[in-house]
Amino acid sequence: MKHFSNENIDNIARIDRWQKGRQKAFKAIPSTGKTFKYLGKEFLLYPGTFWPFVDSQPLVRNFRIKPEDSVLDIGTGSGVIAIFACYQGASKVLAVDINPSAIKSAKHNAKLHGFDKIMQVKNSDLFQKIKDIQFDVITANLPFRNKFAHDVVAQSQWDTDFKTNARFFEEVGHYLKPNGRIYFAQSNFGGVQEMKVLAKAAGFSVRAIGSAAADQEETKKFFAFVMKRIAARKPT
Ligand SMILES: C[S@@+](CC[C@H](N)C(=O)[O-])C[C@H]1O[C@@H](n2cnc3c(N)ncnc32)[C@H](O)[C@@H]1O
């Protein structure tokens, strides 16, 4: 049986309140949009789009994109990860999301940074609208927590029954080149262990490449992982 201490329950309640407040703030953005700074660069958000935070920074600070790499960014939100992949020299970037407001924000930001010829933005539930293309790199900062999401804004933070994360790992192998790599974000209040189990079951190795905390007490800590196909053993 799982044991929940009072401290755990208090912490879960605090994270719930904080995330609900963030969802309210995403919705309260004016219809003309709001400018924000992320890792020293300016971006624009339309109402209902996930507001970038420390969560994606270990991934963006530690991913390596080679100039000839093609990149697929799943759950792009405002497009920050995809745009930093462009800055690293990616040859082609496809960014997808289910939230129409995120699509509008990411398209705007691709143009703002002069990458609209390299970066395409599409409405797609995970890989649904992606035909038979394989990418060198797949990036994802999906909702971290296994928690019921009542609307598309909540779906930026919560994943009902962890189904989106499970589907991601069931399907990702089809869209990744044989020597490709996945860069994936998670958090100390999210499903890190579940993620590792899903990735390994799908045939991927998992290695931590970075972390960052949003507060001194490290109650909100974020991680980035790189995942690669586990090479099949040669018969002896
Ligand atoms: C934690 S936010 C990350 C946004 C952005 N990548 C960032 O790092 O700031 C998760 C994003 O995943 C999107 N999302 C959730 N479920 C999805 C799905 N099934 N397919 C595509 N995108 C999804 C959400 O709409 C949201 O924009």
C-alpha cells in the first residue's frame, strides 16, 4: 500500500494550488497577447497558452542539435524549445500542439525570431497528423502529472491517467530515426518513475542531462533526460 505522509499531502496541495493559479494566469492573458522573456529572448503568448517556466530550461540548456538535424517538438506551447532548436542550427523543425492558442503563439514566435521558413507549426494530438516521417531529434515537455485535466489549458500541466505520456512512448519509435535521440522533461512532482518504466518498455535507455529548481527549498525541481534506442544484443 502507498504511504502518504502529511508532508506529502501538504506538498501535493501546494502544487495543486500553484498549478491552478498558473492556469488562471494563462487564461487571463489579454487577447492581443503578452510579451515575456525566456533565456534572454522575447516571446509572445496568446491567452490559454502555457507560460514557459524553469521546467523546460534544463532541456533547452543541455540538448545538442547538429546543423543537419531535423527536430520534432511535441507539445510546443509557445514554441520556446522549437525556437531554441532553430537557434542551434536545426535544418527543419516541426512543432505540434493540441491547443489552438499555443499554435497561434508558436507561429507568431517562429516569425518573430525569423525562423518561419525552417519551423512549421501544426495542430496534432501527439503524432496523429505526422505522416511517415522520421526525425533525428524529438523533444517533449509534456504535462508532468497524472491528474484529471478538465480542459485544454489544464492539459498543459495534467495528464488524465498518464495516457498522453503512455501513448507518446508507444508511438515515438515510429517517428525517430534509428540513431535518433529524444530529449524529455520531467519534474520531482511529476511521474518520473512512470516515465522511466514507459521509456524502457519502449526500448529506450534513459540518462539525466540536467536539472534546475524553481525555489531554494527545491520543492519544484525539473529534470531533462536524453533517451536512445537500446542496441539489440548480437547473437553469440
Ligand atoms: C508543459 S507544456 C510545455 C509547453 C512548451 N513546450 C514549454 O516547454 O514551455 C505542455 C504542452 O503540451 C501540450 N499537449 C498536451 N497534450 C498534448 C497532446 N496530446 N498532443 C500535443 N500536445 C499536447 C499542451 O497543450 C502544452 O502546450
